[in-house]
Amino acid sequence: MRIVVLGSGNVATHLALALNAAGEEIVQVFSLNLNHAEALAKKIQAEAINNISKINRLADLYIISVKDDAINSIASELRGIEGLVVHTSGSTDIKILSSELKNAGVFYPLQTFSKSKALDFGNIPICLEATDEKQLDILKNIAQKLSPKVYLIDSQKRRVLHLAAVFACNFTNHMYYMSKQILVNNNLDFDIIKPLITETADKILNYSPENVQTGPAVRNDDTTINRHLNMLADLPELQEIYTTLSNSIKLSHK
Amino acid sequence: MRIVVLGSGNVATHLALALNAAGEEIVQVFSLNLNHAEALAKKIQAEAINNISKINRLADLYIISVKDDAINSIASELRGIEGLVVHTSGSTDIKILSSELKNAGVFYPLQTFSKSKALDFGNIPICLEATDEKQLDILKNIAQKLSPKVYLIDSQKRRVLHLAAVFACNFTNHMYYMSKQILVNNNLDFDIIKPLITETADKILNYSPENVQTGPAVRNDDTTINRHLNMLADLPELQEIYTTLSNSIKLSHK
């Protein structure tokens, strides 16, 4: 398999490194920013390009891992290519590729990526979709080299997964941020709350979230809720979020 | 140290087990529900009582670990006792005890407890407060046997911690619940999203939440946000939460 990676962001970087470590040959890394392309290409002995006309059009697999709204224009540039072209986006339909290209697919690793944080790909669910069985087999074969958690997920279900991930990851991280704001505003160190964050996430591996909900809202403890709302008087935005979420917890546990 | 534990809920249970494992002598467990008192007392070779008039009034330390609104009445029952009386509540002032009792304090383990899940106390921050230095030393001495993370936190700051914990734990768990709802409504398994939950919490140990925020809101990706809102048409409550939190993330990262 000769692979071309298009993109040099968080997902492109982690995926290229993992594929390289699994013994796959990545021949090119494309990025509009040549420095970014080179930074990644150097790590995996690939060629860095920033001009899409220089792309190797005879590779076996093209992985487009760019911002969602840039996938379309890259797909147009790849028109006529015989190899399999996939994107890595949770919220983008396979059609964006299959309407332009003969062999298309999706290779969506369901994880949050930061360039600077090492990741064990072996624990990442990889969600696959392809235009036909043969292309799907190619993707399955590669995905299984990276992770035992390989799922076949169509575009509609992948969108659902992505939405669920916004709650489980993006909104959760924002909860951490608001928690930190409250502590820092009162000269307390964010570190003190980290074991609680770890345990809250750890619990969910073995328990259903509805069975381990704790706190004033699930106890209908309005005295504490009102005291908390008073304490948030200087942070009206957090006050609104506190009210909305407490009401939602109460409703869910009626 | 002869210790009496008043309460048999999640915190009382974990704390009593940890103290027992650390070699402390727990002489009595009080609970209005005798079965609950006995279940815990049996595990730590203590006497179970459900009548507070039978309490051993000569112990060194009394740990009141009950619902916040029941602390007051228990404190009244303990009036006249010479030993140190503490509660374990994040949101309750030390005054609830010090107004009734000579030697009072707070022993607040900042963690989320479920009876059925084993916990390593060694990673739990323990927040202490006491009416005087001598009582504080007694608490420090015991706390250090359980955890290296011992903090001196007054009642005002402890209330702040508790509020921050509502965001970091209670609201976060509710995010997991909503994520599960979305998946289950679409015949997807909650398990598929668990590695994402783990990594999101893991990241925060080494990065500031504002620096690792990902998702459509922080990218100002209104196309995806609007698609997600449409997908939540059948779950108007989640739709409202999605809007509120996305706006808050946008504002925080302006």
C-alpha cells in the first residue's frame, strides 16, 4: 500500500504516525503550508508537497484529513484518480467523495487529538465506510493494524456519533474549563479537582451515567442550588448554564 | 484514636473502610437504618447502633457523614461531647458544628463516591478545617494516613470547591448521559464513545482545558452546529443545552 496523506493537522499527524509505525508506506504529505507538511513528512520518511498538482496520482490510498469545508475542493483536485480516496471527518457524508471519485470511503477515528499529546491508537474506535465491499476490505485491513476496535458505520450513523462526541468530549471539556474558572477566580488551584475529573470519567467505564449521577440537582437539594447560583452572581453566563443543567438533571431523574 | 462514624452512605462507607484499613479503630457506626449500620459495622468490626442515645460519648473523633440537612440535628444530639466532631460536607459551614460543640472540624474528601465502586483513597484530596490548631493537627495526622493530598481549606473556599465540583463531576456526568441518550436513540452502543471520554479526562491532567477545546463551537463551524441542532429536533431539551454551551464556548474563545 502506497499512501498519500492530505493534511497536517492533529488527526492527519496522529494517523500518519500510527500508519508509519504499523509499517505502512506513506509516500507524500500534502499541506498548503509547506513547513507543516515538512514537519510531518520528515518523521515518516515521506515527501512533503504544498502544491496539489504535484500529487502522486498512482498511490493506493489517499487520506484527506483537513477541515470539513476544505474536503470538497481537494476531492475535485483528485478527480480521475483510481486509488481509494477517504476522508476522516465525523460529520461529512461519504457522498462528498463518491460523487467525484470512483473508489471512495471514510476512515473516522473517534477520538480527540492534540498534536502534542501522544496517543495509543490501539484503544481508538475506527469507523469505516466505503463505496463497495472491495474498498471496505482495504480499509478494514489497514484499520485492524491500528486498533482492534473497528466498526462499520454509515454516514448517517457517523453523524450521530459525531453529535454524541460533542457532548462527551467538547462540552465535557468546557465543564472542566468552567470549573477551572470558578477555582482560579477564588485563588484555588485547578489541580485539586483533577482526581475528581479522573474518577468521574473512570466510573463511566463500568456504570451507566444515569446510575451514578450525584450532586445537588439529582437530590433536589434546592438550598445548595440557590447558594451556588448566588455564588455565581459575578459569572452570569455560568449561572445560566448551572440553571439549565440542574433543571435538565432534575427532569432526567424524575 | 477511637472513632465513631455517623452515617452509612457512600462517603461514610468509603471513609470508614479506608480508616479501618489504615489501622484506625472505629468503635461504632450509627445509622437510623439498622441494616445499613450493620452492613458497614460488620466489615470493620464495629458496633452498629440506630439509636443516637446509645452513642459512645467518650470517643476521640466523631465523623458525621450524612445528608447536609441532617447534620444540624445530629450535632445537637452530640452537645456536651469532649471529643472532636467533624462533618464531611463540601457545602456546609464549620459553624453548624462549632456553634454547638467545643471541638469541631471538617474532613472533606473531594471525590465522587459510589458504594459499589472501590476507590483508592491515596489519590483523593482531603480538605481540612478545625476550630483550633490542636484539633487541626489531629485531623492532619489521620488524613495523612489516607492520602498525601491534604489541604487546609476554610468554609468559604470549601464552598467554592464544591461548586467547581458540580461542574467538573455532576454536570460532566450529565454530558455523558446525554451523549448516551443520543447514541441509544439511534441504536448505537454507548461503549463506542468511552475511549473518547477517557482521553478527554486524561488530557486535562497535563493541559489547560482552554488550550485543548475542540469541536464545532470553538471552530465557529455554524454549518455543523446547525446540522446538529436539526438532528436534536426530537430532543428539545438537549437542543437548548447544545445551543447554550456552544454559545458559551464561542464566547470563551473569542
